[in-house]
Amino acid sequence: MPVFIVLSLCLSYLVETANPFQSLFISPLVVYAGSACAVASMAGIFVKRFQENLWYDIFFSSTLLTWFAAWKPLFSEDSPMFFFFPLYFALATAFVWLIVIGGRQQIDRQTYDYMRAFVEKSGIEPWMLMVLVMGSLELHQHFMLFPVLMTLLLIRFTLSGCIQPR
């Protein structure tokens, strides 16, 4: 998830400093390219091709760009969500990726078995959450839905990352 973390921090910095460079990220081309990459990563997760972490990183990064490009023109210039949401995503993802998944060797066998059973029997596949995240991009009046669904997907990523072979 390094690309997503760096991208989130960069967007947060650009918004906070009111950098004119952020206008490059606000275009229909970014929306279409981000959406296409997100759909491709959903297909990659679904068919289980390549490493799952790669597909998550592509999905998170592309949806963040799509969200920023599609939503920034709709809200006021000084709207704090364009600074705080990417910052929250970067910090939460860094914590999960470095501390939780990075320390999966310390998870005891019973907890590991519970996590594995939850992932396998919950019926919540990553691609389902990804579809919901993509759908939330169209619901502009419910601006909290996107970060909530991204957080749920991040939790699913954490569980998947923790049960991968040690």
C-alpha cells in the first residue's frame, strides 16, 4: 500500500497549501482513468491473479483520485474533508500495513484461526466492498459514505493480510 499512502499524503499537502498543482487532479480524464483502474483491480481481486496487496493498492489509489477529481469541484474551496480524509486514509493505512500486518507473526494460533474463519465464512468478499465503494462515489449528498466504506475495505484488507502465509 505504499502508493496509496504517498498519494494520500500528497493530496492532503496540496489541498492544505492551496497549491495550484491540485487543479491537475481535477479533470474528467482523471475520473475515467481512476474508475477504469478501480474496475481492473476489482477484476484482479475477483480472479485472484497476482498478489492481492497489489490489487488493493491500485484500487485504493485509483478510487482516491476518482473521489478527489469528481468531488472537489462540487464542494467549497476550503472544505476540510479534502485535507482530513486523505490524511486519515494515509495514517490508518500506514498503521495497518506496518504495525498490524507487519506484526502478524505475533498473532497467536487461536486468534489466527478465528481471523481465518471470519474471512472464509463471512461472505463479505473484497470485490463486493469495492463495488460499494465505487457506488458511494456517485452519492455526493452522503459525503461520509465513501470514507466509511473505505475503512471497511481497509479492515478487510487487514484481515486478508494477517491470514496470508506467515
